[in-house]
Amino acid sequence: MSVSGVVFDFGGVITSLTMPDLVRPVMEEMGVPWSLLEEGFGKYRRFMDGDLMTMDEMYVKIFAEADLAFSDEVIRGIVERDQASYTLRNEETIAFMGELKARGFKIGILTNMCRSFVPRFKEHFADAIALADALVISGEERMHKPEKRIYELLRSRIGLEAGELCFFDDVEMNCEGAREDGWHSIRFRDIAQAKADFEALFLR
């Protein structure tokens, strides 16, 4: 079965900067070890992605468990940096989406994203969204990658069989979730590698 649809993750794929690049320096200034946040994200970020807690609540909970407390103003500043990192566009990825669309591929976007960020996503990435034949945002659906049902939801919206889909994500766990549902998947490290891997596999 040939690939007829290409699905893109958002953060780290359609964006050009990952969240730690903006948030880690703030943590260093505050004297908070980055390992504390990594552990907290591992426990709670998917609850936020599934709209079970806000981003503010997630940070407060992570700090509280480490017996740290910061003002609402400080938390808002961290949240703003976290969200700002997701407004920086990877123009090459968006151009690649357009190239694939012009070649007849269906395009999907499948992202873990809290609902509070959705308005900024739609403002800063309207052109990428316009290319998509199907869009699934975890916070709007109260589910998240790598849950099987989120891949099945995207597949139902794009109208293709699992074996007809290829998924780009910068997180291997999410790629594996797609493979377990029968999709093809390529771990995204940078756009040059992603394009080369896709062309070698599907455009020979």
C-alpha cells in the first residue's frame, strides 16, 4: 500500500524552536534545576495536553512537589515563555507541507497542545492549518499522543487507511504510537533529514 497522506506534529516540527530553549535560562536564573522540570513534565505535561489541567496549574504543581513557591507573576512569565517558543515557525517544514499537497498527498496535523494555546496556534500558523485536510488537537479532544485513539481519530478525519499514512514527530514515543496503529513514521530531527528519509522511502 502506497503512502497517500502525510501527517505532521506541531512543536519541534512545524516550529523552529523547542520549549527548553526559552524556559531553561529562566530556570537557571531562578536556581531551579532543569531535571526538576523534566521530571514534572514527564508526570504532568500530558494531563495538560489532554486539557485536564492548565499550563499554570502544571507549573505550580511541579514546583509545589519540590517545596518551591513562586508568585503568580513569575508563573505567568514562565508560561508566556513556554507558549512563545511554540510561535516560532519552521518555514522549511511549512514549505514541505505545501510541496506535498501540490503533489497530491493529503496533509494532516496531529499535535499535543493545551486548549489555551489554540488561539495563538491559529493566529501564527493559519497557512499551515489551511494546508491540512485533517487536524487533531489533543486539548480539544481530551486525549493525547501516544494514545491509540488519537491516531485513529486523525485517520478517520483524513479518510485514509493506516498503511497509507506517514507521520513526522520529533518524539520517538509518538512515532512508535503511530507505528503501533499501522502507520509509517519518521522521527523528525531536522527538515533536511526528514525530507531525505521520506523521499528515500516513498518517492523512489
